[in-house]
Amino acid sequence: MESALNFEPKLEPNVTTEQGLRALAEQGHSVEVLCKTDPERKGPSWYGLWIMRTVGKDGNEKILVTARTRLTQNAIKVREFKTATGVISFLVGVGFSQASIPMKSGETTSHRLAQ
């Protein structure tokens, strides 16, 4: 019999995969880039830590997670971008024609597809 201490409620997490993020962006949700650590310049590149989320018109947020770790709820992992180039490549791949990247920890930039 499983101990009550090991019980975890099966709540639907507020997360999305890349495919879900694309669909939400096409439905009018904004895509936010959040800077988690101040980036550092190394040669011609910027290295830091950024994550992304979608925000609906109702304020509902979904954090971008990696698709390959969603086998169980405990394996959900936030997708992290470690270079500015990675952020730009992802945003362009979603369909954005511009990419704005926050360069200070705690800052956020927002993107919306043209409807």
C-alpha cells in the first residue's frame, strides 16, 4: 500500500511543448522571453539563461518545456536557452520576423504574431 507521503495529486501543469507554443502563438497568445541570469559576452556570442512562456488574453500562462521528458509528470523539465542565438533561432522557427531578448536577469520581452 502506498504511503500518503508519496501521494502526488494529478494536477494538469501549466506547461506546453514547442508544438503547443506554436499553436497558441497562432491563436493570438503572446510569447514572452524571460531572462533568468545576466548574459555574458564571450567572443561574438552572448551566453546566459532564458526561458519562454505563452500568455493568453485571459492572463493564462504556459511555460515551455522539453517534449522528450514529458513521459511522466515528475519528468517535466523547463526548456532553457543558453545562448542569444538559440533564443533567436527558436523565435524565428515559430514564425516571428523579429526577436527581442532581455539582457538583464528578471526582465521579460514579449512577442506576438501578426494576425
